Amino acid sequence: MTKVGVIGAAGTMGSLACGWVQEANGLELVAQITEHNSIEELAGADVAIDFTHPGVVMDHVAWCIDHGMHLVVGTSGFTDERLATIEKELGSDPAVGVFVVPNFSIGAVLMMRFAAEAARFFESVEIVELHHPTKLDAPSGTSIRTAQLVAAARASAGLDAMPDATSDDPVGARGATVDGVPVHSVRVRGLVAHQEVILGSVGETLTIRHDMPDRVAAMTAVVESIRYVVHHPGLTVGLEPALGLA
């Protein structure tokens, strides 16, 4: 049995994960960490999974690495700098795995893959991510990951910078940019997790959209990620390897 601890167990994703771990073959839920518990209560777990927030997640990563515990991270806010910090903490011969997953939805992973494939054929690409208003971070981890994949695909295809004549934007209406790709965040009551990638060239546009109105869609991949990380030391980013899509 693989012993699992959930950090952020009182949250929506964390509480769902606890239930799915309890029902999964070969997994045993041994710790449920909330804001009222010490992370030291993870002692004895083989794998931890983090559903907290960007302000504390790096402390949890460091603790798990220091204690020889595999970790699946479902928390947003992972920049290139943060990923580099994790690789440094893991060292050149890592004994544990850290699996950073921007989105556990299989549909979202395919949306990102399709967007990256299409990006090299279009002059313009912009991303709109839409979430509930209680989400703490913006832009979402999924939109950041999508923008990185799109930018890499465009760079490998030798494409020029995207056209944009905007020279006057005093209120920031053009949104953020990630690796040169515009990203826009929407926060509206009634939404859960949604994203669309809009691609365009002269005469046509292509929109790739993913909607996840129920977070239970992510749980199958959460369980698979736990099983994956124990056999893959070092840093892995993105769900694709666990799905055989890398």
C-alpha cells in the first residue's frame, strides 16, 4: 500500500482527493492536513499531495524533499524561478519525485496540447481563462502552462512576435503576457474552471475551449499522479507523462 497524505484537505479539491484516495486500490489515506494541523503530521506517508495556495506551497515542497517524501502539487503559482528552486533542492541525484500538475483534467491537458500544435500555424494567439471569484491567483496555472507551450511552439516554428498596435493602455485592458502570449483572467460567480485559446490569421480564427463545471473530473488523474510520482524521482511538470502523452 502507498501511504498518502493530503495537504489542504479541508478545501474543495483536497476534500475530494481524500475521498478518492480512500477508495483507490493500493492507496491508503494516512494524513489530512488543514490549517489547524502541523505538516509534521505527514510523517509516515510515502506521498503527499498539495492543494493549498501559492503563498505556502514552496514551504511544503521543501519540507517533503527534506523528509524524503514524494509530492504531487496541484497548487497554482509555479513560475520558472520556482521550478528552478525545486530542481536545486532536489539535487543532481534526486531520491524523491516532485510532480507539479497545473491541471488534473484530461480535457484541459488535451486542450493545451491541441493549442500548442495549432499555434505554429497562426499569426496571433491569446488566452482567456475563466474561474470562480474565490480563486486566489491570476492568471491560472493552466493558462500560464498553455502560454508557455504556445510560446515554445511558435519559437520552434520561427514565427515573429504577434501583431499588436496598442500604444495607449492606461488601465491594462490588454491583460498580462506570459512568454509574449497575452493572457486574460475572468472571475465570475457561477463559473468553475474554463479556458479558451483564440488563434487567428488573415481570414480565419480557431477557438479551442475547455470547460470543467465539476471538479470531480480531475480526480482520476489525481490518483494516477500519486501512482506515477513514486516511480519517477526528480521534477516532472505537467500531467502529460502520467498519461503517456509526453
